[in-house]
Amino acid sequence: MNTSLADSVGTYEIAGKKIARLGFDAMRLTGLGIRGEPEDRAECVRVVRRAVELGVQLIDTANSYGPYISEEVIREAIHPTRTMY
């Protein structure tokens, strides 16, 4: 049986939905000092897509990362073809 990394760490419930305990911290999707554009935006997009492929359902971010850069990278990575819950 092939299980994802997220499945192997268990789940918890939020608003009646089961969510994997494994999350992703988006702080490092930005430039040096957590400010501005990352050096390789395409690589950041690939990292977010891979995290979702591995079963990550929670991406932790803040509008101060960049500011707003991490949210833009996440949107580019998962919208419109991917849906997060």
C-alpha cells in the first residue's frame, strides 16, 4: 500500500473536515530577509506544488512575508487547477 507522507502523520478535524497534521510554512517562499521576490520564483512554485502532491492541505503564510509574495507564489502554484480545503 502506498500512503502519502501527510497520511502517515495522521489527521485532525477542523469545521467537520479531516485535515492532515502535516503543514507547510510558506515563509521561505520570499527573498532574502523574508522580503521581496525569491531568487528563483519558479522553484518556489515547484516546491508548493510538490507539497500539495505529497498531501499537504494546510499552508501557513502571512501577508508580511514578502509582503504578499508568498500568497502570490501559492496562488500561482495551486490556482486554478488545484483546490485547497
